[in-house]
Amino acid sequence: MTLGNGAGNNPAGFTNAYEGGTGMGYGLRPAAWRGLAVAVGAGIALVGTVPEAQAVPGVIGTASTTANVVVGSSITLASLVPSFTLSGNPGESDETTDIPVTLAVTTNNNEGYSVVVLSTAPALSPTLPGNPDNIPISNLQVAAAGTGTFAPLSTTDPILVHTQAGPSAPTGDVITNAYRVDIPFVLPDVYSAVLDYYVVTQ
């Protein structure tokens, strides 16, 4: 493009930069400046447009944990009858054949359990005041139901009345014992002693 001075050599779209002047220097006409400004502005707007971040559905994060449950060994003895009664006259024997003594054992111990009974007193004591008699605790005997093998009770030697390998049923095992007494020559009275049952895991 050749630029000249003066009006005779002025390219289209340009005008003398000096109003009414004759020197060198041509500039854009005002309309051209406005067009250039619009174009430049549009270009800036295009360059400045940044796409918005989009959420991506279905992305899953995961982690794991381990649940541990520690189960211990437990055992309970329940539902032991609160008392039982034997009766007879001196020289007679009586057994709890009609109403046996029962208790329930519940345990999850896989090695099983044993049940023993021990007397808390050396004799069955009278109820009436002034009665000097008693019945030796060895006259009272216990057996696992169905065995017919009676053993005399003691305050020092626990009597084994049930044993088994393995846990009980989930709802408990019902243990049944039979008792027998040999009545000596004593005054008429009610003679009593407290018996303690123990259940022990193997």
C-alpha cells in the first residue's frame, strides 16, 4: 500500500491525521476506528469465554471397614425349685418320685458343663423351738433322675448330678434330680437345710 501526502494520493478509508494539514500521516476515519474497536472487543469476548464445569453422574467413591464381634462364654443356672418336701415316720425312707427337683442350665460353652450340689449345713435342723433333734445331712441323698444311684449330701464334697460335653440348647437344658431321705428316730417336726447348686463350664 502506498501512502502519499496531500489529497491526491490518499488511499480509500484513510484520512489525513492532521485536520486540514498537508503533511505525512494518515489515520483511519472515525467509522473505521469504530469498526476496529467492535472487532477487537468481540475478539476479547471470545477469548474470555471459559466453558463451565459439568457434574458427571454415576461416579462412585468407596472404602471398606471390618466389623468384629467378640463372643464370650456364658453360663446361667435358673428355674431351680425353691423347695421340696419329703415325709415319713422314723425308720422309713421317702423319695421325690412324684415331684422331682428341676433346674435349667443355659451355656454356649463348646466344652460342656457340670452341675453339682452341696449342703450349707451338716444337718437338717428342726423348726419347733426347744427341739434338740436333727437329721444328719448324710441321711439326705441325691441322684440324677433316672439313674437310681443315690449319693449322700455333704458340706465339703460336692455331689455331681449332671455333666455333658457341648453347649446347652439355646433355650436351656432342664436338669432333673431325685432326692431320698432315711428318717431316723427324731421328734415330730419339719427339718430343713439349704442346698446350693453350682454349674461350672468344662
